[in-house]
Amino acid sequence: MGRLTRILHGETYMMIRDDHGRDSDFITEFLNNLSPPGSPPFKLDLKVGCPIMLLRNLAPKEGLCNGTILVVTRCGRHVIKAKIITGEKAGEVVFIPRITFQPLASELNTQMERRQFPIRVAYAMTINKSQGQSVKNVGIYLRTQVFSHGQLYVALSRCTAARRITLLFPNESNVSKDPLTKNVVYPEVLL
């Protein structure tokens, strides 16, 4: 495959009947454009060296847990070879298969299935998803304030050295040279 981008398409299937017992008539192209919560996108653009994040617990003992960051070393049609870069199993090579996702019947009132790799491209992650990770470089997007107890602490403590943390604050004209952000702490929780 070389360094070219590999585009991997999921396979989307539709059940025949909806919640009311009627036949469903959604076209496949419409279903492929849906991104139900907790499901990977239908179309993944990957190449060797691309960072990815696992979306499911596949094999926790082998380090394949939800939120694990990996680097793609080879792309196949049915399996991805990747190297774990976070956690206790960092450096180990693993294989990630396609799995079937069955999102809840949402506004469509129809059950659908998608067979896809349980990954997303991982150029960024939420503060909550970063819990328990250790990374060399951290950039924190603070254009909106943190809103939950301990979130700022979690975000700042992910990096292994303070000098490799970059903070992005709002670039409003009324912000001083030393921008501030709120550290949300609920004293009731600290008991």
C-alpha cells in the first residue's frame, strides 16, 4: 500500500421492518451518511503512520481498550495492523478487526447495523476520554471554559512534562497578556 491513503468503507445494513411493523424504504446512500453516537464513520481515510483511537473494549488484557491510541502500520480490507502508543502495552503490535455496530433506533425508528473498524482518527480527544492517558505533548483548547469538577486538572496532568503543554485561549481584545481560566472545583466532592 505504501504511503498512499487507504479509504475503508463500512458495510451498512437495514432491517426490513421499523418499530411500527412497516417496511423501511431508506436508501443505502442515506444510511451511509448517518453517524450514530458511539459508531465510527462509514468512510475512514487512513494511511500508514496515522494516529487512531479505539472506540470499543476489544481485548482489555492485551491493551485494546476504549480510548487507546494506536498508530497504523498496515491497512487491510478486514483487519488493521497497528502499534499501541499509550498505556502499559505501549509498543506492542496488534490487529484490529471489523466489528458490527448496532446503534439504538433513533429518529428513524429503524434498527440498522454497520460493520466497520471500531476506530476514529485521533488527532484530538476530549478531556474525559484522556483520563488515564500519558502523552508526551498536550495542546488544550480552552476557547470555552471547563465546566466540570476536576476537568482542568485532568487535562493538565496528561502530559509527562509541563514545558510540553500548550494552551489555546480566546483571542479576544479584552484578554490580558496573562489569560486566565476557571478551575471548577466543588468543595462538597472533596470530603
